[in-house]
Amino acid sequence: RMLQESVDALIDNGRRGRAITGTNKRPLKSLSDMIKGKQGRFRQNLLGKRVDYSGRSVIVVGPTLKLHQCGLPKKMALELFKPFVFSLLQRKGLATTIKMAKKMVEREEAEVWDCLEECIKEHPVMLNRAPTLHRLGIQAFEPLLIEGKAINLHPLVCTAFNADFDGDQMAVHVPLSLEAQLEARVLMMASNNILSPASGDPIIVPSQDVVLGLYWMSRERINAQGEGLIFSDVSEARRAYDNNEAHLHARIKVRLRDFEENGDEVFRLTETTIGRALLSEVLPDGIPFSVINKTLTKKEVSRVINYVYRKAGTKDTVVFADQLMYTGFRMSTKAGISFCLDDIIIPDEKKALLEAAEGKVKEIDDEYSAGLTTQGERYNRVVDIWSRANDDISKAMMARIGTEPVVNKEGKEVRQPSFNSVFMMADSGARGSAAQIRQLAGMRGLMAKPDGSIIETPITANFREGLDVLQYFISTHGARKGLADTALKTANSGYLTRRLVDVAQDVVVTADDCGTDQGLLMMPIVEGGDVLEPLRDRVLGRVVLRDICKPGTDEVIIESGVLLDEQAVEALETNSVDEVWVRSPITCELPFGICAKCYGRDLARGHRVNIGEAAGVIAAQSIGEPGTQLTMRTFHVGGAASRAASAEGVDARAAGTVRVHNLKTVTNKDNLLVAVSRSGEVGVIDPNGRERERYKIPYGATILVRDGDEVTAGQKLAKWDPHTHPIVSEIAGFVKFEDFNEGVTVTRESDALTGVTTLVITDPKGRGSSAKDLRPMIRLVDVEGDQLSFPGTDIPAAYALPPKAVIIVEDGDEVTMGSFIARIPQEASKSRDITGGLPRVADLFEARKPKEPAVLAEATGTIKFGTATKGKQRVKIVQADGEEVEILVPKWIDIRVFEGESVERGEQISDGEPSPHDILRLKGVTDLANYLVKEIQDVYRLQGVRINDKHIETIIRQMLRKVEIGEPGDTRFLQGEQVEVFQVLAENKKVQATGGRAARYQRQLLGITKASLSTESFISAASFQETTRVL
């Protein structure tokens, strides 16, 4: 036995029993300890090693560098390039032996420095900043020798490295072989990496000072000195500016060189400002002046760089970006924008708005103490009032700080955007945001407790007025939460990236075309009145699957198989196309890797993807890299609760025609429609036939328009009570109570103020055992007392009532169609912090079942309730052919559908998050893909991070690799076995060719960890996680 234990300890110490310790009371390191974990053989020595010819130092800003350069300290360079210097000294005959050369280098003689200069010429070095979260964390530069001991870094590449100059350090590596130098120059040079591989937007964009300088330069000011002057060319305008004859912001006319859309050169008199005219000198040839003839915010500058890149190519873009940077730094230095206490202006309306809100809150408190509302309702409404007040105050504040009145030449008073420093910093996108100015000059607003619930007393003061002790204490709540979050989530995010890389590492572009006819249907993402993502952004860089026709005709605009570039998506816009079928990595049919057509454009290069590109790793990095930023962005607002006041209805934003999407309604006695479906939506279509807005309509909402109505901007489309959920009667009849035992299943609650009594359903958990199975219902009967049934079915009209429901009608009352018979109070909502974010993304990628998954309808049909068994309620769905499908649902789950409602397969019939496995089973792969992509993008969009859909799709492809065999047929598989999709397809093809029966299978959804542990290669799995178990 002792021998067995010793052998056990040698192989895996501490797996069973106590670990055997050495002399120092530490467990001995066993063989399996040597290979597993971060310090084990796999991760320490095989997946990552240390290299020589490298050094590290602190970085400082190098504003005079060109984009492809970096400053390298002489001492460091000499050490890094020592062997090169030795051989050069020998070749030049300055040293006879290596030993002598070594002595010369140690003495640092003058010739040594000359040799070093020569060695370094045209020899790129690679700079890396840890943590390297995506491939732009390592880039190549040409070194310039500098005095001093710090590396100089070009300011524009800071975004890519996520570097700042508060003491960050970077490592330098020297590529030695000729091939390595070539790769560094062609693939990794900073000037070749202008676009981000995650979104295809430029990543070389100015930020902070540069943006502020360009913004200042391109603003216009009414009545500036020199307004209305006319110049013959830009250099004349420059002279006027240099001699203080004209101000930078003056509106002038100048004859300048411009380009038509087709690239023809023209000279024309253009109305602009001095600053913009000066800026036109740095524009590359072929770019129209109109591109920069506007106020340049950070967004605009990014758009300009993108435009220049697509139009003029890489080289011009690099030169242009550098020139922009130099100009921006120079101008922001000259502008000298900074702010003092008096620049933070508190709006005069604040006091009145606060008093009004306090008055409303007092009313609600009075109602509550009189017993009119529940504690939850009161809390909800108070939080609502305060978030509204906060919005109103910040609107007033932005109006006050953002515009200023001026008297123009004609003597009229007009308002122009103000030159307040605080406003300019936020407006230009250089630093700060409206939310931060709101805390300086508006009110700090509601704070969240560490558990995410909102503290209902807001901080009414701002930082300009100063917080009192209590307010300060409340605000520390949020601050500490933010700091704790940051510390914990950095690790989580790194781990998520690691799992993503591991699951997707074998997705490589291996062929040109797989010939599939499958794909995804892309539509613009419209939520509420906003188009969150227009169609053009979603399909840009994708390959068309089916011919795109002009809406309503058979005229083909774009044929299938075309890669959609900027021009093509313009054509979609002009023809107002609503939906496009595109190829997607999810539906690619290659057994290994994916094909270039399904992937589409290589986002970092802007052309079709090359064969051999590691699409999977790029996808993983693109999703993982912002993860760390999301987590670090929590505490900027100081935990200020970001909770939109819940809507009470929807208004049309713009004029148009109403279009209704799967909405079921009944008409009430006022001849208005009342919604009796849950997934209904109302959209508004503009005159071109494009949907501009789309609103979800909750059950019980009153809809004030009909399908096809013309509406004007601001017209109300629907209204509802956000705090309660009604039960609507779909037919007219008389109320008959069932299982209503006062004091058992219902209680009468009377109102002290009005004396009105209402019936409230009690919670079955609190009832005695005898009353457990009683189900209070409201039946609808006719005058004779006979049971009525839902129109078109023979299902009796009865409404089961959930706990806490408040009954509005009395026994025997007559109800009309569309009237409310009960209402269910809604619970308080938690604030959406990114805390929902990172764990949410991880949950989606791990395909975890939600804690309380929503029940989905298993088939299409009509709902019917069966008899309840112990702890479970039976929901039956009667299909069109009369067959019944039965779902058993636990009692505590609130079923949202009523008897007689018709449902679609896969529709939600209870509250909660749907489980992705259910979506896959009931609705198929494309619906699942759309759901996952949308949910993941929502989290990132909340933080303003852009990631291209195809990266998420690439990961989802890996999650859907396996299938479960249902019926093996004549294949070699076993029932219930998990096999790769492509193996099954290949085997089925083989069997069917000889006339055998094919295997039937069910697609499986695996979480990323599970998917990467179930790869074909065991070494790949072992190097990832659970090493010993895998081996």
C-alpha cells in the first residue's frame, strides 16, 4: 500500500488523500504538476517562451516621429544590435578580431556609433506592450537613435497598444533573419495596420489634444475678425491669419484647389473658415475639400481618415494622419484651452426642477402611507421620477453650456455653439462626456448599491456645489463597487479571451469557395425610434448569397456572389433595400476551416480575405480585447445608475406609414385596439419604403393607430401603464369567479383614502395544504350563466390569475371586449451596468442555461391548460391537425399566455431568458445565430464598442460543430453518440451512395470550453485546460 501511495504521489500528488510534503511542509511537485497549469510545461515552455535580443524600457511621447518610426535609446540599441555591430566593425577593418571589436564597443568609441547607425538603417524592430490583447499589441517600427533612456512612441499608435505615458513600459524585439525582417516590414509595420481587424474602422485616429486642436481649428464663430473677406488662394489666407488680420474662426471665401467625385481637379471659390482652409493643405490629392469643410469632432476625423484610406490608399493615409497630428498638436497648443471653476455653469432651472420632483415624490409617499400603492410600486415610481428629473436637468444644463447668444451683422440675435472649454472638450470627443459634465454641473443623480439595486434618494448636488457628508457617503457606495469590479473582471476578461482563442484557433481560411446555398438574412437593427445599426454597416464586406432585386420589381441590382464594398452598399441605400441574404461563416460547408466567400472581406486590409488567414484567432482577439476595456470602464460614472425611465407609450419620431408586425388585437368599447399578443411590434415606414423605427408593443397596450395609417412626427402610436401588467378580456360577457375563497386564495384590501376595496390573489406558498391546489380563475359566461368560449375555438374563456394579481371587476359584472379584468404589479428593475456585460457575454459563449429559463412553445397551435399535477401545471398546444403537444411547467413559473391564445413554435410563453439550446432545437441554426449575435452585440453596443458580426459568427460556428446521433441508420455511428457535423455528412453521403439509410441527427450547441476540450487533437485540448483529465 505504501508503494502504491508513493507511486500515486509521484504521478499526481494530492489527487487522493493528503498530499505528501517535503521537508519544508510544501507538497512535492509531481509529474502531472510539471505539465499542468500556467507554470507547467505546456503553457510555460511550449506555448510561450522568452527570447533573447530583447529589452524593455519606459515609453515617452514622440510627437515629432513619423508613423513608421520609434525612438530607441542609443545604449539599448547598441546592446540589441551588438553582433551586427561586431561584424560591421570587422568588415570595415576597424577591428581585426571579435575580441577587439568587443573592447571597442565597451569603450563606446566614436566609430561604434557610426556603425550602429548603419546597422539600424532599414532594420525594423518590434515593440510590444503587455497585455497583448490583439494582434495590434505587437507592431514593427524603424528605430531612430535618441539620447536618454526611454523609448519614444508615436502618439497615434497608442490606441492600438492601449498605451499612455504615465509610466507604461514596452518591450523591444529584434527580428534577425531576412525573412523575419521582411515580415516585420510588410505585415507588421505600423503604417500597414491602419484599420482595426475587429470592426474595419481606422485605429490610427487622433485622440485628446490632437482632436481638440483640430476641433478648435475647424469651428466657425459669428462676427469673428475678418469675416466676409475673400482670398485668392490658401497662402493668402495664411498670411492674413499670421498677421492677425483674420481670426481662425472667421467665415471667409477662398479660391482653393478641389476635386470632383471622379477625381478631376477644379479651382473654385469656396465658403469656409480660415482654419479649415489651412487644414485643406494637408489633404491628399483627389480628396474633395467638402470632406473636411465641417466641424471636426473625433467621429468626423475618424470618418475622414476612413474615406481617405478607401479613396487614396495606404501611403497617402499615413502621411495625412501624421500631418493631421502635427497640426492638431500645434493648434491645441496655440488655443490654450483649459477650464476654471466658472466654466462649469449650473443651469438656473435646476432649483425649480428639483422642487417639482420632490413634490411628486412626496405625493407618492402620501399615497403609499395611505395604502394606495405597494412598496415595490412606490419605489419604482420614485426612481422613475428622479431619473426623469436628472435627464431634464442635464438637458437644461447642456442647453445652457452648449449654446451662447450672439448678435450677427444684420443685428439679429442668433444662438451658436458655445466656446465654453468644458463643452468643447466633450463636444469634440477629446475628453469627458455629457454624463460627466452632468455630474459637474447638473446633479450626480441616482446611485447603485453594490448588489445593483438603486438607492432611491438621489444625490441632488453636483461637484461644483460640493456634496454634503450624507451625499458623499452614498456616492462612495458606487465608487467602491466600481473599483472592486475592475479588479475582479480584468482576470475574467483575460480568461474569456483565452477560451475564445482556444476554441477558434483551427478556423483558417482554407479554400476559395465551398459552394453552399445557405446563409443569413440581414436586416437593419431597429430598436424603438433608433436605427441602432443600419443595413449598410451589417452587410459591408460580405458576399451576397441571393440576387438583390429592387424592392417590388424583378430588376437585379447586385448579383449573388458579389463582395459588397462601399459603392455596393450605397446602391442598397439609394434603392432602399430592406433585407439581404449574405454568406456567413456559420453556414460554410468546408469540413476544415472556412472559405473566403463565406468570410468576405479581411477587415484590416479592406479587400477579400487571403487563403491562409487565421480568421478564428482574429475573431477571438476582436471579441476578447474590448472585454478588458468594458470591465475597466465601469467606475467612470461612479456607479451612477444608468436606468432609462420606463416608457409609458411610444410616439412616432418621423412622419410615415404604420406597419404592424404579428400583432393580435381586440377592439374595446372606445373603438381602440388593445394588444393581446406579446411579440407584436409597430413600425413606421418612411416615404421610400424603408422602416425607420420599430417598437415592441406589450400585452395590454392601447394602440391608437391602425395598419396603413399615415402618422405625423410626434404622434402617439400606443400607450400603456409601465408599472402593471393587465389581463385583457378578449370577448364580451359576464364575470364568474371560481375558487375565490376570501382569506384563503384572495384577500380584500381596502383603501383608507378612497374606501374602495380590491381583491388581491394570495401567494399559494403561504396557503394551507388544503388550499394549495385551488386555482382562482375568472370565467366569462353569457346572460344564462353558460360558459363562453374563445372565438374560433371550443376552448372555454377562463383566465387563471397569478399571485399578487389585483382584480378590477366584481363577480357578475358585465365586461366588454378589450376591457381589463385584473392587473399584476411589476417588480423593481435593476440598473444595467456592464456587470451584466462580461459575465453575460461569457454565459452566451458558454451556452449556459439561464437560471430561470423561459418556456418556449414546442409547436405551433392554440394554448389549452390541462389539469395540474403536483407542483407542475400542464400546458397543451393543440396543433392545426388536432394533435396535442404537452409541456409540464413548474407551478412557480408565471405563464404569460392565456387559454385560447395561438402561439408559434419557439415563441416565449413565460417570462425569463430563453435558453439557447431550446432556440436551436425549436427554431434552427440561423435563428440561434441571430439571437446570439444580437445579445452579444447588445452588451458591446451599450459600451460603444464596435465589433463586426462575422467574428461572433466564427465563434458560433465552432460551438455548433457537434451533432448527436438520433437514429444511426446504416452508418458506423452509435445512437446518442456525439460526432462532428462534417463526419456525419460525409458518412451519410457514402451510405446513401450504396442505397443504405442515412443517420438522423440533432445539432448540439456546446459552450466554448466544452467545444475546445472536445477537439479531435488531444494535445490541443491538453494544452488548454484540465490537462491531466484530457491526457
